[in-house]
Amino acid sequence: MNQTEIFGVKPSGRQLKWQKLEFYGFIHFGVNTMLGMEWGEGHEDISVFNPSKLDAGQWASVLKNAGMKAVILTCKHHDGFCLWPSRYTVHTVARTPWRDGKGDLVKDLSEACREQGLLFGVYLSPWDRTEQTYGEGRAYDDFYVHQLTELLTNYGEIGCVWLDGANGEGPSGKKQYYDWDRYYETIRRLQPECVISVCGPDIRWVGNEAGHTRQEEWSVVPKRLQDAEKIAEKSQQADDGGFSRSLNSMDEDLGSRAAMAAYEGEDWVWYPAEVNTSIRPGWFYHEEEDGQVRSGGELYDIYLNAVGGNATFLLNIPPNKEGEIVETDRKALADLGNRIARLEDVSLMQQATVTASSSADTAARLTDNEDGIFWKPAEDDREPWVEIAFPEAVDMNSVILQEQIMEGQRVEGFELWCEVQGEWIKVAAGTIIGYKKIIRLPETRADRLKIVFKEFRGFPTLARVYVVNTEGL
């Protein structure tokens, strides 16, 4: 694939829809919660599962107020315990005291999400440490597809199936080699608009579970990256805290021109990154970690680097043994939600005028925030820029830029200039934009702002631009 063709690689409709969510939640909950474990070994006594205060509506409300647009539930972790009454195993909520064996947490949370306007997603661990057929090839794949089918046909729209590559030995001492293509076919057939994340072709893992991001996060990457997390030898095979908190990323440069040269002749795909981490050191709730909850400020910094760095942000929130999201976590999430809401304030743009070096009529509509409206310069415009003029000077400390990614990811270098009391001052410079770039500035009072495109592939685009003042955050 030559460079011109690479520039034209675009997201699918399902990828675009998911990227627009920007920020969503993960919920790890189950027998592990009751036993204070991260990875159950399978065959645990599931009678310990009896959360007395579980309210899926509370979960959905807390996460929505934090600014999240979707929730992914760990319907089954590696221990094999199912949060729905699966017909294919006895290791489920139907054999617990919770609601006299009549509970179905997948149903409860999927319905609560719909009521709150949140998309619902599922995590179904390919590794099942309870199932006897694990390691037996086709027999286990049949079992897994049966459970996947239950989740994808009984709970309405599923926005995401989140798959990891954790892989260990079965009771026979054999490893299971997952039939990924069969899993994908099942998902595409039953939920065509659903993205398949991490060990899947739609959304990729950023490379660590610590909330770190690359300086340049390209959405167009070599196709071979879609297989990186499916290789059993590279998967997580033990409950190792060092794995979850270390910066164990893949190559730092996945999409620059240097990477294109290094991977010359390869196929390239749209494969955007997801940043995932937990609000606590662990993924399941542990009371001893109540004093180690990340603050709203720390979470906000991760949000700015992830969502503001052309990735999505998946934040894990683990309920306690009673089934509640505890107060420390709720407070941190409420603070985060307030910060995100202020970041989305577009009031400074309401009276602004947008002009450009060319195609000025399209640039003037960038403040409309309408789908499908975007600016790109004329073909002969070799020094493109977009300028925002305010009726009077405004205080700003953040600038948000978005490319029209349905035209590909094209911007490679840009500068921000502010007119301050009649003098133009360069206040920031960057490389990629992608779906969204959030640039934090020192407090600046300016009459005009100019975005100057210095490097780009074919031509730059802008789908949206706005400035905000988040003083005090």
C-alpha cells in the first residue's frame, strides 16, 4: 500500500460511533469481589455471592454523571463465574443465594444503561478456569460460542464485546487455542454494529493498563497489529500486579512516516487505541485499597491525555461486596464529571467568527458542530490556516481540535498562535490531531486564535474547533 492509499484509510461506521463515545466505564464484579481476589482459580464456592445492596441503576447513574457514555460489564472473568443464568454451566448467579437464584445482573445493568442513555458492552473472558472442556479445542470453542450467543441475543443492543488474550492451561494440562475467527463471525452476525475490542479488529489496546498514552497516537497502523494481543505467548498468564501497572507498550511509533517506511509493503488499517486503567490499584474491589482511589484531578489528567490524544478512555469502577460503588469512588467520579462538563463548554465560541486561508465559506460553519460539516483547504493552498476572531478579548486555557476522520488521519504538525494586544504570539505546537486533540495553554487573553498547519498528508481537515476556559481545574 503506497502512502497516498494509506492517507485514505478510514474508520468503519461502528468504529466511528464508538470513538464518539470517548469515555466509558468498566465494571469488574463477581465471586472475586466476595473473596478479595483478582483472579479466581475456578470452582470457588459461589454461595458467597449475595450482594445485599446491589442497584444497577446506581451504577449507571454514577458513571453517567462522571461523563461516561457506555458501560462494559465483566459478565464472566477467568474464574468462570457467570453474572447471568447461563444454560451451559452451573457456575452462575442461578446457583447463588442472591435473589434466591433468580437474579440476572447482565439484564439489570443492560436495562439500567438503556434507561440512562448509555450503550452497554460485555466482557466474556475466553479463558474459563472452571469449564472442563477448556483446552480441548473445538469442544471448548462450542461452549464459548454458546455463551457468547446468549449475551448477544438476550440483552438488546450490545455496543462492544471486549476480549482479552489471557490464556492458561485447562484441567487436562492443555492450552486452548482460541478460534478467534469463529468468535468474530458470531459477533458480526448477531450484533453487526458492535465493536470488538483489544483481541479484535476494531479497537486496540494502547499497550499498558496504567493509563499512559503515546505522544503520537495514530489510528492508521500496520494490519499485523490486529493480531498482536491474540498470540498466546504474549498474553497475561498470571495474576501479576506488575503487568497491570507497568508501561509495557508496543512500539512507540506506529503510524508516522518513519513507520510507513519501516513497514513498506504492508497493509494498513484503521485501528484506534483505547486507554484502560482502574480507579484503584486492582480491577476488583478490595477494602484495603479504599485509601488508594485516584482523585478526580488525576483521572482528569488521564482523560485529557487519552481522549485529548486521539484515543478512547475505559475506566474501571469496581463495586464492593454489597454491590455498591463506594463513597470515595463516587466523589472522585463526580469531580471528574464536573471537570469534563466544563471542558465541553462552548460558550466562548457563540459569537466567534471563523475564517481560513481558503475555503472560507466552509470554515465559517465550524462553530455549528454539525455532523458532516468540515473544512479542508483548496488544492493550491500550501500554507493553510484557520483563524477564530472574537468580538472582544477572551480568556482561554484550552483549545480543542478535531479532524474529519472520515477523510483519514492527515495532520502531522500544527502551531497555535494568539493575537494578544495586537501582537501575534505562538502559544503551542503539536503533531497529530486525529479524532480529538486537547491542547492545554497557559492562561491567555486573546482577541484572535490561529491554527497553522505545518505538515500534513495530502491536505489537512478540521471538523470542529473551539476554545474553553477551565480556570481552577
